[in-house]
Amino acid sequence: MTGSFSDFVEWAGGTRRAALQLDLSPSRVSRLKLGRQPLPAEVAEKCEQVSRGLFKKERVLGPDDQAA
């Protein structure tokens, strides 16, 4: 497990469950997972909170998203 957003979605049990946990629509989670939208820092923070620190914000964001 690398800690990416895709890994978080898999850990959460899929797109729908991740969407419920992050308070996002499943279509938005899918677009974020596929890289069609930049991952907001707020979503990365929520991933860290929901996973109780398993997915750190910095790792979920990745180097490309942190530079943006």
C-alpha cells in the first residue's frame, strides 16, 4: 500500500463507500481517483482523519498535488 488516493478508495471498500466517508459524490471520487481533477488538500486531510492516520495527507496528495 503506497498511501495514494486510489489506495484509500480501495481501503474504504470502493468508490461509493469512500464517497460516503468523505462526504463527496461517487462521481467526484471517481474523477479524483482517475486524476481527472486535482486532489484538494481538504480531501487529503479527510482521508487522514477517516483512516485514523493510516493514510497521511502528504502521501495521499503525492508530489504532483503538493506542488499545485
